[in-house]
Amino acid sequence: MSFELAQKVADAVLYEGYVLYPYRASAGKNRIRWQFGCVVPAGYSELGGSEPSATQTECLIAPVEDALALDLRVRFLQVQARTIEESLDAEGTSYRPVETLEVGDRMLVTWEEGVERRFDATAIPLAELLAGERRIPIELPAGREIEDVRGEGDRMVARIVRERWPVSGVVRVAAEKQGGLIKLRVRIENLDGWRESADREQALRRSMIGAHTLLAVRGGAFVSLLDPPADAADAAAACANLHTWPVLIGPEDSRDVVLSSPIILYDHPAVAAESAGDFCDATEIDEILTLRVMTLTEDEKREARGTDERSRQIIERSDASSPELLDRLHGVVRSLAAEPAGDVARTRETLAELAEWESFLNPPGVVPPEQASIEVGGTLLVQGSRVRLRPTRRADSMDLFLAGRVARVEGVYRDVEDVAWVAVSLEGDPASDLHSSHGRFFYFYPDEVEPLEADAGEPSDLERRLYATSDPGRAGVAGGGDRHPEYAGPGPIPEDLADVAPSSAGTLIACVGNIFLGDDGFGVEVARRLATRELPAGVRAVDYGIRGVHLAYELADKSYKTVILVDATPRGGAPGTVYLIEPDLDRLGEAGAGAADAHGMDPQTVFTLLKTLGGRPGRVLIVGCEPASTEDEIALSEPVAAAVDEAVKLIFELVERGDPAALPHRTKESL
């Protein structure tokens, strides 16, 4: 079979997300397993499970020879629960399950392993598939193995119990002619009718995890579905791929092997030659993960070694990294390929395209931005002029952090509509020189910067020559004033927000929280529940997560009559207690509010920022819940999870009655 070159990429697909940095079973991100390519029991899927019970690959083959044949390989992981059981006596007659157990210099860890499974079918004649469907059964029995762990004096200290559950499925392969092409169909189905519960963890134990298909054709060539030839475009578009996607794999000029993966790839994917091994996280960079692993403590590395064989390999490989390996991981340039010899026409075409693009970016007769000037408040600003930033348009949350900062003008730019922009770099920013060398600046309208120097700058000689005549709004000696109606862009937001926001803004249910901090994700879960319900007219429910700055801007830009903030609210009550609080708005903005943080703010800081922005909140109510834990964990505690329905009910009573005074749980106080 011809799958050797595809094996590395297929392994990366199979083990993507299997165990993630810091490669310890106790880490929150490693407590929610099996995210890609899960083919679950049909019974569980019918109960409403989110994963499918079948995947389907359809791809095209262009025949080259009469004797067409197909090689097929289906791979996936079967879940194997590894439980550590501590012996309660020296003879090992009774045990109790534990999460971890230290035995000498080893740490034993309870964990779910993945056992590789592979089903091959070789040299299947395409004529046979054109005549009818071929079925390849998948039957994996349940299994249970026990490994004794002994300590000093041959004393029984623990046992490792590995248990697997049955997996039953089928691979169905068929083909049909599509003009001069052959369309191949491969379906992987989980036939297990198990439907004892809607528990995802139990269902996954009877599932195919990371399921993918490798196909190799003899006497033909696969057609790229990403970039099909013109005469195959319609047939390619008609291919129905469900929960998987086929791409060509192998060298760039090869078309004999396809990988159909639950993760969308491009044609001819490859693992970088510099990569010494898999980190089970293709979204990260090998160099970064290697350096992170090297900074783990010895106790963390010991737990990682005990978590899984793959995590042990990652720890050992990272610790053994040589300076030469780290240099290779730091980067390599692959794009500096020489033009093929004699391809003069292509070279000329490329040069013409570059010249056309350069002319568009820098039109002839226009002063370069670094030599341009613009008059603001009677002062001519040129490169190097100092200004104070006064953003007025609320373009994004960065305006908040840049307001009042002193900056240096780097140039005067114009967009395709001839609107002027002042490019600046911040004074006191240690990275400003680096940013300037790469042309990375902050851009403001001319009326959003305040000149700090009384002496006007001087236009460059080039600008004097090109703009010798008056040109209203144009940068240069002709001036143009502070703001020309045609060239200076949209105006600032009026101070009276009521003139900007629609008067019909009703009620905003703002749900906030961090799903990675246990019960702090209460508001996010409430938002998810509300998304499945129909809200009254004029009521919006939004999951703001940790985007506190965005919430403050939303409240500033729209005059909502009522804001219901949903959040975890520690007040000393029993976990799961639901509160209805009407805060004292007169005390908002007093000293003690935290500094603005673009990735999360408590309600006090949100409303303090709102006042800074000039916003005026209407009535504010807080639906809060007493958390049990806000430690690193991606799950709500049992009492807080049970309180979600109560909070949803309370919110509906609020938006339907509109009078919290008649409802329980209510207190009026400061935040």
C-alpha cells in the first residue's frame, strides 16, 4: 500500500487534541477529551448528541488505465479507561479508585487512553465497486486487563485497571460513473444502538475517535476538490462530504493518495522537516511548546510522564532539545525559490504586476506620507511633530487606552477616498522604534489629534513643488483647515448620546463570565439557555464573556432603558443562591474600581468605564449566583449548574413584568 508518506499527517490528525499543554491529566483543558472526528453510537446521536453517527467521503478519480484498483485504510482511536486503584491491604484483597498515586519515583494517573485501530482493504477492483457496494465490518469487543503494581518487599500497593467497551460499525464503499470520471463514496457508520443515556462521556467509550480514511488508487489519479480542473468543476462541487474532507496527500505532483480528515486541510499537507515530534496541538508552534515544556516544574513533569505515553515522550524530547534543534525550530525561509530558467515571459508578467500594484499604492505626483503635512488648529503637522491623542469616534476599545496619550507624528496618509489620516507612534512605548521600522502605527483623523508645539512645522520641498496651488483639504502648504467636509472623514460622535442611539433601545440582558474559571462561567451558561428561548420584543440577550470593555461601549452607544447583568456574584451565601440586586448607581465611579482590562472586568469597573465614556445607564439590575469555586476548571459546580434554570425563570419574570420590587431575592445596594 502507498500510505507511508501520508502517515505523519494522518497521525497528526489522529492525535490532535489528545493531550494538551501542560500535558497533565489534572489540567482543566485535559478534562474535556475527544474533540475531533468522533463517530458516536447511532442511538446516542438520536437522543440529541452533538456528534454524528456517520461520516461520508466523496471524491473523484480520473482513470488512467483499464485495471483500476483501490487501497483503503480506516483509522481511529478506541477509548480505554485507565483507572488507578490503591490497595487497602498488603495482600491486595480490596482496592479503592484514586486520581493519582505515587509509587517510588513514579506517579500513576487515572486517565483515558486511546488505542489505535486500523482496518485495511487492499486492491479492491473499481469495477466491483461500480457494480455494487462493498461492506467492511468493524467489530471491536469489550476488554479488561489488570496490571499489578508492587512496592518494596513485593507488597501489593495498587493495580492499574484498563477497560474498553465494544465498538460496532461498518465501512461502506461504492462508486459510480460521472462522465469520464468515477465518483468514490466511503461511509463510516457506528451501528451501536446504545441509548442508555445522553451522557457524552459514556457514549464516547463506544465511539470511533479521530476517524479518518486513507485512499490510494492504482491505474488512476484523484481529482483535487479544492482546485479541480475546469472540466471537473461541476462534478467536484456535487461531491457530498459529511463531517470529513478529502485532500491530496504526498509530494506536490502526486495524485494517487487522498487523506479524508475531520480537520479541514489543504492539498498536499506535510509535517515540517524541522519538527522532531508531535505535540498533539497543530495550532501551536513547536518552538513555543518546547520552551514552555522546559519551564515546567519537576513535579509537573512527573505528573505529565504518568499521564500518557505520548505526554511522556513530549517531556523527554523537549528536555533533551539541543541548541541546534531550537535554532531549526526558530524558523526557516521556504519561499525564496528562483524563477525557472528560461521563463522570461513569467518574469516580465510578475514585474508588470508589481509595477501596477506599486502605482496604485503610491500614485505618481503624490507626496509620500512621511514627507506630507497637514494643518490642524492653525499648526502644520509634519513627521516628528508631537500631538496629544483625543479620539472622539469610538472606533474600538483601543480609543479608551490611547485617549490623552502623547504621540509622535510618523506621516500623513490618505485612503482611496482621499480621506486624510495622521499616523502616530506613542511616546514612551519601548517598542515604538520596532513598530516604526515595520510601518505599524496608530491612525487618527486630523481632528482627533491636538498639536503640542506652538511652532508650526515646515512642508517638505517635494510637497511645496507638487502642491504649489490651492487644493482644499489637501495636506501641504495649501492648508485645508482643521476639517474639510469632503476630505476629513466622518464626524465625531455627538456628546448627546441620545441623538446617536435609537430611542427604541429596550432591555439588554448582558451575560458575562469566564468559562475557564469554573462557576465564573455562570453568565455564559445562562446566555446559552436564553439563546434557545424566544425573548419578548425589544429584549436582547448577549454573551459578552470576558469582553467587559465591549460591554461598556455597547452601553455607551445605545441608551437602553434597562440593563440586566448576569454574572457570578460572591456574597457569602450558599453556593447556587440566586440574587436579584439593584445597584446604587449614585455610587458608581467612586474610588476603588479596578483598572480597565480589555479581557475581563467586574461590574463595578464596567460601569465606571461607562461613566468615563460619558454613557448614562438606564435602570440596572444584576441577576447573580453565589459561586462554589472559581478555580481553573471548564465546568459549573453542581449547585451553580442547578441554579441556571432558576436564573432564566427570574430573567423572564423581569422582562415580562418589568417590576423587580414584586419579586424575591431583591436587594438595593452598591456593587
